[in-house]
Amino acid sequence: MIPTVVLPGLLWPNAGAHGLLDGVAHPTLERWLAVGACRRESPRSYRETLATVLGPAPAPLAELRWRGDAGAPPGGFLLCADPVTLTLARDRIVVTEPSEAGLDSEEAAALASDLSAWLTQLAPEWILGFELATPQCGYLRLAAPAEGVRFVPLDEASGRSLDLLLPQGEDARRWRRLMNEIQVWLHAHPVNAERRRRGWPTLDSLWLWGNEQPAANAVPFRRVLGMDTLDPLARGWASAAGHDLVLAGHDTGQEFDVALLDAAEAPCRRLDLTAWRTALTTLDRDWLAGLEARLPRLSLLLPGDKASVRLEITPSRRRLAPLRRLFRRPHTLARLLEETAQ
């Protein structure tokens, strides 16, 4: 197969791309856009793209992410339960993912221990405990799988109104009540009291998701290359599906079928422009330049929430690029961002 490079988070979701890229070095990406065959496709999330390139999820998403975070899952059934901040924006409450101002390791340890003890007393018949694999990624351990309820994954909920994102389904009332009780408990916890005193964002709720197991067409065994900071869900998915996963800090010349380069995904989702600009420069320097030098043919997948893009680069298109520039304006990243943000 043609090597496929997945670049989630490259497509900034808001219009007005002029100025976003000032001072950002991404020469390899600009050359690829200038010579490649660019095709706009329907919106696709990073998770949907993972299903396309890695095949069906071999377990619920919460278990796959745990595998990527911490290895073999603990006893019981898992549900992602990630700390979030609830921000008042005009007349609505918006779900916000903590970033640099999130929990430090000491706060995370205190919250996890106290919250786990409280939850197992609150609902001992169905909650076995709570754990934080990292300060950003939490898990509920359940006595039975979370069925009869649909949750919105955090990457889709981030930055949106809480009212539109609450659990749905025949068992949704129980989970909504649990989320409300968790919010009350977190508000009174000493960690949040101290954060309020210091003027820091508080951790207002746990965002529950990850009980779904996405289906997809089966794919053959693949050699998967990933950044050493690869999202734990992608890491756990690739490993559990039986693919050969290699992680690295930069392009080392490793042969691959699929490369998952997701450094820009979290900054884009959180609208963290400074981190996103840094990620573009790092990706171009440490990864894309090396891929360009050694791969005459490749396919780029750019997931996006308003449109996705597929870019095909071949030797013939590289050779004919100077001639095509005489007849059409080459694609640039700024132009692509404008077009896909509409």
C-alpha cells in the first residue's frame, strides 16, 4: 500500500486563517500542498480516521485508551472519566479541557484517592473505583459494562455547550445524576478550594465516555509508526488490533504503512493557538522533512470537524509541479484553512 500519513489537528476549525501562520515554519507541508492532488471529503474525527486505518476497535474505547496509558486493564469494566472545567460563556455552560493550568501530580493523587473512596461508598453495587492514569485521563472501574446510555466523547464535547452533550438513552438518568453529584463533591474538595484561592481554573466535573466500540472495515496487518507522544487511545488501539507499532521522537527512516503524527490534535481541539503553531513547526522539521526526502509517493489524511482532506503525492506530480504553477495558483496551508473552516 502507499504509505499513509495521518495529521489530525492540522485543519484549524475557525475561519480567519490569515495571521495564524505568521512566523510558523512549515516548508515541507507547503511543498506537498503545492504539488499534491488535494481532495476535500466529508468531516471525520480522529477516532473515525483511526477506525479507517487501523480497522474495527477490538475493545471499548476506554479499555483501549487504558492500554495506551497504563498497559493491561485492571479488573472490572472501564469508562473514561476525565477532569474538565465548566466555563460560563454568555448564557451557556461550556465544557473545557484543562491544559497547562490543569492538575499537577500532587493534586491529581489527592483527588483520585478521595474521589475513589467517595464513589465506592456512593454506589458500591456498580462503581468499583476511580483512577487517574495521568492528570488529564481518568477512569471509572465498573462492576458491569455501561449499557443503555450514549456518551459524547470528550474530543467532540470540548468547547461546546453542556446542555447539548449530556448522556442519552434509557439509562441516561442514572448517569446524569451521578455527574451532578460528582460536580457537587468536586466543588467542595480542598484541591478546588485552594485553586480558587489562587485564581486558577477549578476541576468541575468528570467527563464520562468511552463505552462504545466503533465498527469499521477490517484491514490487514500494518506497520504503524507513531510519535513517542502518541495519544494513548491510538497507541492502545494499534497494539490491541495486532499491528506492529513503533514509536519515535522523529523520523528515523523506519518503514511503515501508516504514520500517526498527532502533535497538533490536542492544541487544535483546545484552540490553543500558541501550542498549535509550535506543533506545526516541530512536525515539519522532525517528521515531514525526512518523509519527503525518502518517500516519492505518499498519501496524507487530514481529519477535520467541518471537512477532511486527502492529499496524494506522486513522482509525476512532483515533476510537473513547475509547469502547473504557470496555469494555477498553488495550494497553500493558509488557503486550505480558509476553505475547510467554512
